[in-house]
Amino acid sequence: MNLLELHRTVVWIYLGLAALVFVVLLRLPAGYGRHGSRKWGPALPPRPAWVLMESPAIVATILFFLAGRPFQNVTAWVFLGLWLLHYGYRTLVYPFLIRSGHSVPIVVVAMGFLFNIGNAFLNAGGLFLVAPPRPDTWLGDPRFLLGLVLFLGGLATHVHSDYLLRTLRAPGETGYRIPRGGLFQWVTSPNYLGEWVQWTGWAILTWSIGGLVFSIWTAANLFPRAVAHHAWYRERFPDYPPERRAILPFLW
Ligand SMILES: NC(=O)c1ccc[n+]([C@@H]2O[C@H](COP(=O)([O-])OP(=O)(O)OC[C@H]3O[C@@H](n4cnc5c(N)ncnc54)[C@H](OP(=O)(O)O)[C@@H]3O)[C@@H](O)[C@H]2O)c1
């Protein structure tokens, strides 16, 4: 099997996984954070768990970039820079800011770790190893520019929402409060919405099948979790804002 065939196979596997994960998570929320329990087995403290889980997205991506050697290609550097902007935040900054009251089950960390290796191949492997280098004129293409606006808007949204969630707790606190401000006015999980918009922007700005699959995966993984969070708040907080939706303003 050559690299192109391997990439196509991984695309189909990830699309199948996304469909499966969507159906399963609508019935059984992923067992970390407020939905975690001892049933999920031994767990790691949140900081090392997040670093470990997300680190392949940095390491494997850089390895694929080095293997593809697109060193003369400005567009490839821009793709790499945007990817690392997100994963630098998620892997090296976010874990040290969170005020989580929950450990993360090792099985969840392992699944995240493996997912990130395959996802790096889907995206960085697809862009730097499988597809021919994109000309530098791509950076003026309307698809790149539209995707970039969505990518940066989505990134700003989930970073800001992460901040609003974090500051609901004083250091050492573990309880939950109703989040307010920013896009929480409209939805329960603007952090997930921002993440999905960001990866949809990535799909458009790279105009790649790997990006499209990642956007679909993110929706399949995070929309059911947002629905579970929404139901959880409504059960526990009688004054939860009734007009607020789970993930898509006015819709869902
Ligand atoms: N692309 C993907 O497939 C993917 C997958 C997973 C996560 N992510 C991203 O990773 C980030 C974290 O995800 P997550 O599932 O952990 O998000 P989350 O369930 O919303 O929790 C985020 C953090 O805020 C705390 N928190 C949440 N609601 C709170 C409240 N009402 N009061 C006080 N503290 C609260 C949580 O503490 P506890 O841990 O104690 O609940 C946790 O530390 C998000 O930005 C998400 O978009 C992306």
C-alpha cells in the first residue's frame, strides 16, 4: 500500500469512527470531567493527562513536516504555524491554566493519544507528504482567506470560553456554577462551538480531505458532549437560562 492509499484508508476509518462516536456519545457521555466515574478505571491528574493526550499532535506533525521537507514552501509553513498555534495552546498552555476537579481516565487519555497520531497523519501527512506542495499564491485565494477568518474566530472563541469557565472557580475549588458572558449567552458549550468553527475554517483554508474529516470528527465528538452538559445543567440548576441552546445558537 503506498502513502496515498494509506491516507485514503485512514480517511474512511476516521469517518466510520466519527459516525460510531456520535451515536455512542449521544447515549453514553465520554467519562471525564463531570461525566466521569470510577467505572472508567484508573485515572491521571488533569495536567499530565492533557499534555500526554495532545502531545502527538505536535510531535507527529513536526515529524511529518520534516519528512515531507516542504522547506521552500511558504504555504506549508503557514499551515504548520496555524496548527501549532492551536496545539501549542491546547498542549502546553491550557493544561497549566485549568482548575479541574477531575482526573482523566487512562483509557480516555490513551484514546486521545492514538486519535491524535492518526489525525496528524490525516492532516500533516496529507498536506506535507501525500499532496503536492500548494503554491504560495494559495495565501491570496478566497478559500484560504475565508478559512483563516473562521479559524482565528473559532480559536478566539474557545480560548475566551475556556477562560470564562476557568474563572468560575477560585484556585482549589471544584464545584460548578452557571457560566455567563461571551457566547454563553446563546449556548451551553461555546468552547466546543469555537473549536468546531476553527477546524471547519482549517478544512476550508487547507482545502483538504484531512481537514474536512477533522471538522466532521470534532462535531461528532463534541456536539453530543454539549448536549450532555446542557441536560446536566438543566437538571441541577432550576434557574438555568431557558433560551440557551446546547451548541448551535437558536437551533440545538
Ligand atoms: N477537537 C476535539 O475533538 C476535542 C475533544 C475534547 C476537547 N476538546 C477541547 O478541549 C477543551 C476542554 O474540553 P472539555 O471537554 O474538558 O471541556 P469542559 O467539560 O467544558 O470543561 C472545561 C474546563 O472547565 C471546567 N468547567 C466546565 N464547566 C464548569 C462550570 N460550570 N463551573 C466551573 N468549572 C467548569 C471543567 O472542570 P471539570 O474537569 O472539573 O469538569 C474543565 O476544567 C475545550 O475547549 C474543547 O473544545 C476538543
